[in-house]
Amino acid sequence: MRATFVLGRIAGVRIGVHWSVLFIFAIIAFGLAQGRLPQAHPGRSWAVYWAAGLCTAVVFFASLLAHELAHAVVARRNGVEVDDIVLWLLGGAARLRSEASSPGAELRIAGVGPLVSLLLGGLFALVAWLLGTASVSGVVVEMVAWLAGINVLLALFNALPAAPLDGGRLLRAFLWWRTGDRLRATAGATAAGRVLGWLLVVLGLIVFMRSGAFGGLWLALIGWFLIAAATAEGRQAQLRGVLAGVPVRNAMTPEPLTVPADTTVAGFLTDPSYRYRHSAFPVTEDGAPVGLVTLDSARRVPRAEAHAVTVSQVMVPLSQVTVAGPDSPLADLLPRMEPGAEHRVLVVDDGRLVGIVSLSDVSRTVTWLMNTAPGRR
């Protein structure tokens, strides 16, 4: 899940927001402003309900961010680097650069998220009680009480022992500790995730067909997400098993064709060297990589401006490109790679570009390894 736009950094972790957040934000604000708040405390103006609904939605997403930041901070303390945190339709996700080194580290990283949500739920409940005893506006008390309930619900839901939920990570840590096999542990956690997902889908459809309640469809949607995410996580775990011990240099395209940063877009598009070979090219300046340019991004420049615009103005800057060393584990790149020419990985050794890796390169490597492995001929 890639961020549509970046909010900034907290504790050194990049915080992004996916466009789908607007959908769930609108649902929460609308549900509170037009449903729960007027029903519980009638007689206020529509502006009061909407202001309360919007503020509550903002604080809810701040709670989600706190949940994911807890994962990120503990992950770093356990030697696992964090690429970013993205808030999206069904919550948030901290994208880890590698996996935990031990079941204990996995337990700590996974368990801190629900714990933070539970603590926030308790804190909001205490604040709601204090505000109630102080005779503060009922709307404000209702806002805080809703935040208490939703954070406790978030903690309990995330603690369910099914991947990709935090509880699934806890289950994997336990199975890993019991069996000593991380791959088998992941398979068990993802199987539990698929089972839970199908249960939610069936339950949601039954609720919707019997009552017509929108909540049934929402439950089914969450179940479908769990099925898809658990399946994807299981496949990725299998790939990591196949790629165990394989360095990036074994999959990269060495010495890729590069584009000087001061090349005009027109020159880039008309040069036969770039037109037919690939869809993305590393951009260099004084021999050092500075970014990645795609043919699609260059073609979006109007023809009238193509002779005045340089490649450096339309490239993805190096700070937003995934970079790896030639001897880095190829398996550790999998969580950071996505389809699309703009998501190529640049392989850099001592500041010098030595290769480039795409998902198709990884796929070819996996195919080769599986076809040459003993018993697969």
C-alpha cells in the first residue's frame, strides 16, 4: 500500500495517507454527526454535530497512528528498520524493511500495537467519566466515550489470532517458538487469517440479507480484506523461503543503461537507446545515482515544453526510490517492492550504481531456483 501523499515524519518514520482514508473518514464523521450524536443528545444545531463528528474522526485516525507508531518504535529497538506508515481504508500499516530476528522480537513488535490501543481506550474512558462528573456538554462526553469504545474494539479485533492482524503475528511468534520454523509458523498464521476472513464474509452476508443493515456488508468487506491479505502474506512467506540466502546481485540487471540528469525530456524520448529497451531508467549526475525516470512520466510532459524540461524535473528522486546493496538479502526486498516501473530497486555499492531490480527479475530468479532445486527437474 503506497501513500497518496506524505504528511511528514514522526520519530524518523515517514507518515503517509492513502486516498481511501477519505472514504472511511467521511463514514465516521457522517455516522456520528447524523446518527449517534443527535440520537444521544438531541436539540443541538447541525453545525455542533458536524464539528464534533469531524473532530472525533481526526482523533480516531490519530489513535490509529499511535498504534502503528508503537509497532515502528519497538521494531527499530529490535533491529528491524521501518520504511513508512500508511493510513488507509481499513486502518493503518507499518511497512517493515525486514522480519524479526527471533520469536521474542516478533512477540514484542506485534503485541505493542493492541496494547497501545487498549491503553488509549482506557484513557478515553477515564476522560469521558471525568467530563461526565464535571457536567461537561453531553456531546463532548459522547465523543470521548465513542473513542474509548472504538479503541478497545480495535485492540480486541487486532488481537484475534489470524494474519495479517497483530494477533496473527502473535500466533506466528508462538508457532515459531514451538516449531523453530518461521515458514511453517507463517503458514499456520495465514491459514487462520483465511478462516477468520471467510467466517466474517459469511456472517456479514447473513446479517445483510436478514436485516439489510449496511454493517453486514462492512463486515463482509473486512473479511474479504483479511482473506486477500492473508493469502498475499502466505505467498510472500513462501517466496522468502525460496529466496533465503540469495543476494540481490543474483537477481539484478547489472550495469543498467542510465540517463544523465540534465538530459531534456525530448532528448530522452527520441534517443533510440531509451525508447524500446525498458520502461524505467536510473538517473545519474556526475556518475552517482540521483533518481529514477519512467517513460510514462516523461510522456506526460507536453510536447511544447519537452525541450525545456529536464529528466531531473520529472524523475522519482532517490529519497523516494528503494535502494539496496548487491550483497543484501533478496528476500528482504520483497515487502518493499510493488508493481510498476516507478518501483524499480536501484542497487548501489559505495555510491556507485551497479544494477537495477524489478519484480520480473525476482520472478525469474524464483522460477530458476524452483526449476533447479533437487527433486524439481
